[in-house]
Amino acid sequence: MSQMHQQTAGAAGSTCPGCEEPLESGDLFCGACGYDLSALPAGSDDHPTVAMNGSSPSSPEAAPDASSPGASSDASSEWPIAPEVDSSDMPVPVHLPTDLAGTDSAGSELAPDEYPLPAPAPAAAPAPGSGAQAEAEPADPRAALSDPTPPAGTKLCVACRSGRVDPDGYCENCGHAQPRERDHMEQELDTVAAVSDRGLRHHRNEDAFAISSAALPDGSPAVVAIVCDGVSSATRPDEASLAASRAANESLLDALPRGTHPQQAMHDAILSAADAVNALAAEPTQAREHSPHQNAPACTLVGSIIAGGLLVVGWVGDSRAYWVPDDRSGPTVRLTEDDSWAAQMVAAGLMNEAEAYADERAHAITGWLGADAYELEPHTASFKPDRAGVVVVCTDGLWNYAEAVEEMARAVPVDSAVRPLHSAQVLVGHALDGGGHDNVTVAILPFRVVPQGAGSA
């Protein structure tokens, strides 16, 4: 319809630009609407001031008339005339989408890159033998905006999902501190499981655990669980607990297959753990300059071995081990005695247990693993249960919320023997629901009673 601008007044067979009624040759006014036909411009002088192809022509030669022979038939310039007319009774100018800002469905103005541009006309193929090279297709602008795929093994930020994590544990893009690997840990073997959590108040997890299994010389299994709690008032308590748990576990895995009695193996394992923590104190002088008033690295330790029908425990500090029978017909028993101020008061008959543990000094420990420990006294004990049950090995992050044995018995799920990992998860959840004031670590070891005569010919 753009060719309507090129008609001359009164041309035979033409129509009125106002009402589109047929016109007679020589008419100066439309007989239907009275449109002034003399106001129509001559075709040869019509040069649009609004470019139809996105660029303004500099001369009539640069923009040939669309109705003239040989004119370009580019479809992108054939925009319809708007039906409205302005105050001068002239048709409203036609614009390309790029000439005016668009609006979204709410009427807000769009930025230029928020609406699509007309697709460019396909380029003509070069003539054979001309040597002309086809222009390369423009690169996808989205490719320049997206980051390349990071190398395998690159750790990405858990917050923005795009920035890389630096060695200090912070995102290089948004600066978000990343969760530490030890904030929550779970591990399960066939007959033992453990869970450790940072808790709700501490900025890091200073607990550590190690679980494993080995074969005794006769081929029967031995199951091991070690739980350590870093002493927060000491320097690098998280390193101390990790070093102790690993050293004790490795010592047991070396001793038990050689036929060492489980109780002796536990005693030796505690000594090995103490050596590993003591070694942390032999740090460079310049490292000590940053914390000259702190104690040497230190931690507590509690461990359990189930082997040959025996239940063995060993400990230093105030981490604990509990025996919980499956049928709950027998009593739940605490298998360890704390190396703490409260325990000393009770042992000396100066306070009862309720009074001692209500005192603010109750959790001050009197025994630990570390270079500045007063005197290392590993505690070990052996038991021979007469029924099936589970051993709960834990830090004070749990037993602070189930201090009495009756409370611990209620907190332990009844199916712990067949679902040790689930049981450890439930107990960690019990501590978190109670407030989670401390790191909490729990290991569950099922104990199965072997019937008399089993395995005999």
C-alpha cells in the first residue's frame, strides 16, 4: 500500500486516499468525502524523510522510488500506512520497530535490546568465478556473555553457582564463604555408621571421627569407631581431633589383625593418638606468633571395639559411650566416666551428680590429649553383653541434650541395630532440635549376640 503515495491527482482508475472511493479523471476533490486531491505531491519529488530500511538516504539516487522500474523489492521496506491521520489530514509516517521504543505488556518502555530486530535479508550468493568470499555469520552474542565451562574438578560457589572458590574458601565472584567439608559428615559401613555436624552456634566443626572394620586372625570381624572432640580453648582444635581419630584408627587396624587383645589394642591406640596431637605443637616459631597465649592443640577421645563377643571402650576426656539394649528390657548403661570437674566432685563425695553438673565448672575437663596435658591416663574397659544392642559413641554435643541414661534410651531409635546410619542421623537431629550449641558427633555400633555352639561342627 506504500505505492499510494505516488499517485497523481485525478488519475484514471485511482481511489481517494481518504475514503478509498473511486476517482474520476480530472477531479480536484473527492466526491464522497471532499478530500483535497490537489494536496497530493507529485511522484517524482517524493523522497521519504523516515528511512524504510533503517538508514536515511542522502540523495534521491541513494533511495530510488519504490514504484519506479528496477527499484528494489526489499520486503522490509513495505510497511503499511497507519489508518489514522494527523491534524493536517496527512497520513501518519510509517516507522520501523527500531525507530521507536516499544513497551511491554504493562506499558513500561523497553530498552533497545528487549525486543527483536527485523531479520536481515539473506545475502546474494557470489557469482561463480568471482572470487568473492561469503561473509561469515555473526557470532552469537550470548556466547560472549557466558563463562566458559570450568575445568573438571573446579569447585563452584554454592551461592551464585558461577564463581570459583579460592583456597581460603571464599567465592571469587560474590565473596560468599563456602561451607567447609567438615561442617556435616556421614559415613556408613556394614556394621557401623557415624554422623558429625557443626551445630547451630559454632563457626566450624571441631569434632572428627573414624570408623572401620578388620578381620581377626581367626577370620571373625572386628568393628571400630573413634570419636574426638577438639578443645575449643586450644589452638587448632579441629586439626587435633582429626589427627587423633586417624592415628587411633590406624593403630587399631594394625594391631587387631595381628591378634592383639582388643583392650590392649585400644590402650595403644590412645597413646598413638596422643603422639599425633603432640606433634602438632611442634610448629614453626612464626606460626606461634599469631596466637602466643593459646594452649597447644588438644582434644578428647572415646572409642569402641566390637570383636570376638567382647565390647571394648577406651577414652580420655568427657566424650562418652553408652550401651543401649535392643529390647530395652535391660538397663541402658553409660560405659565411660568423664575426666571432668563435675565427675571429680561426684567421685569425691562433695556433690551429687545433679549438683555437680549444674555448676558452671561442670564441663571443665581434667584429662585430654595434647602436649600440655598434665598426665596422660588412658581409660579402657571390656564388657560381655548377654543380649543384642547398640553402642552409642558420642561427644558432649549430644549427651548435653540426653545426659541421663533414661533420656539417651528414649532418644535412640528402636531399630538402631538394623539402621545404624539412620539412628546416628536421628541423634544428631535430637541435639540440633535441642539448640545445637556445640558440635555433635555420633557413632553407632550394633552388637549381635552369637548363640552358644554356633559355628561348631
